[in-house]
Amino acid sequence: MSAPSSLVPPYEAERLQSLRHYNFLSTPPDDVFYALVALAAQVFGQPTSFVALVDANEVLFPVRHGANCMPSVPRDQALCSSAILAPGVVAYENLAAAALTGADAPAIGAAVARGNGFYAAAPLRMPDGYHIGVLCLMGPQPRTFSQTEAEALEALANVFSVALSVRHLCLETPELGPEEWAVICGRLRTGLAALSRHVLELLPPHGAVVPTPAAVLELLQQGLRKLHLGLQE
């Protein structure tokens, strides 16, 4: 089933070409991508986080945390389909209270039917400028989501996007190859593990804190800036 026209941007052909170019669905994702998604859930105290890639007619979920299996869904059944159209972070603080009108109506209904009360997504903006998908948070309870929190989620998505583009560059460049990507993964893995430990030290041992404490967000942003710079070297 083809996607509703309201969910298809005028640059859809170029966006799909970008999705194919980075070829993220052809092999199992590296563990560093799972670590980034898990860090998002940890920071914002949500049980589920994932990356959604928006294809021509369906949305796929290649990297997940807190959900063992997430089968692909038609494009009009996923909030991620409209989230890629936004220039920045999209958040539904209370899904049940969201107006079930327009292009989002089936997707909001599907999310509520699955027991979700909160959704936030930051675009995976590739170097060519196209959004091939989103990094998402979902949880059963409504919650507020501040501008500072949105900026932190966007920073996580940006590191994911840069890592994905560096992965493609290494695997498609004979002079670099899988060996160089393995070295980069090692550095990224070490940095993410250290950042996760530091975040845990600032969070309470039980229960989520809403909003996420400012000290945690500041620490996260500092760590992500270092990871971002390291990937660009």
C-alpha cells in the first residue's frame, strides 16, 4: 500500500536515494548503534527507544532498545512518517489527548492502542540534508518534554547519523575498509560506555526523573560533542 500523499515530501525521490545510499539495512547494525539508542532511553527514563527508517511504503526498526521485536508497519501507521517531515524534534507529550485529525490520526491511534502515552523523535539528518528516519523515545505514561531535552535528543540523533555516514565511508572506501571502521567503533564504544556510566552516577537508582535533570543533560551534551568531533577526524 502506497503512503498517503500528505506523508510524502516533494523531495521524496532524493530522500529515498539517500536511504539506499547509506545501506544501513543490508547487514546487522554494529553494537555502537544499539548503545546510542540505549543511552537515549537511559537519559530520558523511557522503557523503549529505537531508530526508525522510513522507506517508500513502510517504516522499519533496525535498532531497538526495550523491544525485542518490532515488525515493519505501513507508513501511515507510524508517527515516524510525519516526524521526518519536521525540521527538528517532534514530541507528543500526551498521545491520548492528541487531536486525531489529519495525516497523524491513524498513527496516533495505533500508538495509543499499543499502550503508549508519550512519543518523541529527532531526525536522522544525513550529510546531504535528507531525513532518512528518526531516533525515537516511547513510553506508557504522558510526560513533559522541554526544549533542553529536545536539544539533547537531537544531539544523540546527530551522533547516530554521523556514525552511520562514517560507517558507509569506511565500508565503501578500499583504503579504509572494515578494519578502519572497526577501529572507529572501538573508540566510539569506549566513549559511549564511559558516558553511560557518568549518566548513571547522576540519576537516581530507581524510577525516572521528569524532566531529566539539567546536570545530566549538560553532561550528555559535553560527551556527545566529544564523540561527534572524534567521528569527524
